[in-house]
Amino acid sequence: MDLIRRLFSAALVAGVLSGTAVSVVQQATTVPLILEAEKYEVTVPPAPSPTAAPVASTLAPTATGHEHHGHATPERSLGEGVPATTEEALNRLLTTIAANLLTGVGYGLLLAGVMLLMGDRVDARRGLLWGAGGFIAFALAPAYGLPPELPGMGGADLEARQLWWFAAAACSAGGLLALAFARVPALVAAGVAAILLPHLIGAPHPETPAGAVPPELAARFVTASLGSAALFWAVLGSACGFMMSRFVAADDFRDAFE
Amino acid sequence: MTIRSLRSTAATTSRTAAAAFAAMLFGSFILYGVGFAQPQQIHDAAHDARHSFAFPCH
């Protein structure tokens, strides 16, 4: 079989495994908190007049129950409350699982590609170390500047946050690879600088925090999100390492950049 | 090392690098779709997964 097909197969298996594992854990940890937070979510932007405080309604807000001040239009459909029917709930569960599997396969392909490129042989145990690196780069480092958010939490401009998130993840991943594989001191120093840079620049935050979600809920969500990400990366890393050791021959590794 | 084995090593190396880059590129494409793309339907479908994985969502 072609190397590329074996590589993609290894990533696919690891991604499906980790995506499945994280789906189970999410339903018990993060998803209940997301549903809880949506009860507090303000679906209309706060009005400019000082008398109209943001409404933290306990039920899903309806168009008839609130003044809309003309310009305010709800921006989200899913964020407006807990699913009302079984069909809605099931649909939401299935799309979440699908998104988790895709996330697993996406990260799996990225991880398998970098493993092959670096040329060091991997197995399940070494894969676990790779998974730890992935967790630091793609979960811990971005969360250090932008804590995992619940629906309804106030945040800076979305594009700015996405850009910073991406920069933090990419710089941390590149920096960690340099720390692990570089043999030149200058490259190691550059790796450290790359890891620090996004945090020295600082993540975008709003001028005044204006979320309606109780801070206790948000705090619980941060640990739940990081915990499930840790599990995801542990499974993905070790599964990817194991599959690579079975699917991708030693020759393929030795030959990379020799 | 003979010229013959040098050539074959070079060919395998480029093949290995091509496979690795293809996987990384395709993986990034999938992750962009799941984590970053903003069309409403994609956003709604991936909503809970995005929040759980701490992608900036909305």
C-alpha cells in the first residue's frame, strides 16, 4: 500500500478513537455546563440606554417577551436555549459527535504528518509524549490567554480571538518541536521565544468583561474543557504512535530528510 | 554510498515528505472547517464541540 494511504489510515483510526473517547467524556462534563450557560445567554445585544440592564433570563428568551430596541436581532439559533424536543437534542448530540470525530481526524492527520516529517520512530509510549505536546500546544497554551469560553460569555472581536488562538497554537507547536528536536542552541532559543511571543503580545480581551454567565460556571467549564482535551490528546497521541508503528515502516521514518 | 542508493534515498525522502505534507495540509483543512469556519450551519453543527475544545466560537 502507498505510504500516503497508510499514513492517512493511521491518522483516521487514531482520530476516530480519540473523537469517540472525548465525545463520551464531553457529554458528562462540558456539554451539561454549555446547556446550563445557555440559560443565561443574552441573545440580544445590551441596549445603549443605561436603564436597560442586560437581561439574564432564566428561560429561553422569546421575541415577544423583550423589548428589542429596533436594531437588536438575535445572532444565534443554537445558543437560545436548551433543546426543546428529543429530535433537537438528538440532532445536537449527533452533530457534536461528528464534529468531535472530524476534530480527531484533523488533529490526527496533523500529528501523523509531523511525526513522519520529524523522522523519529514512534510507538504507543512515545506517542503519548507527542500527545502531551499536542495538549500543551493546542489546548493549554491557547487557554492560557483565552480561557475556554461558555456561550454567553463576553469576549473581544471573534476574528481577533481566532487569530490569537491560531498564533498561540502554531507558535507553541513549532516551539515545542524545536525544543524536542533542534540540535543547534540558537534554534532551541528561537523555540522558547516562539512559545513566549503570543503571551507577551497578549490575547485580545474586551475593555470591560460583560458576560452574563455566573463565574462559578465558567470556572468549572475551564477545568472540564482542559480535562477532556487532555484525555483527547492522550488517546490521540498514543493511538497515533501505535498505528504509525504498525502502518508506517521503519524505512519511511529513516528516510525522512536524510 | 553508491550513486544508485543515493538516488533511491532521494526519491523515498521526497515521497515521505510529500505524504507528510499532504496529511498536515488535509488535517489543517479539516480543523479549519470544524474549529474556525463561520457559515451558520457549520457553526451550529460544531457548536458544542467548538466550546469543549476551546476554539473561539462566537
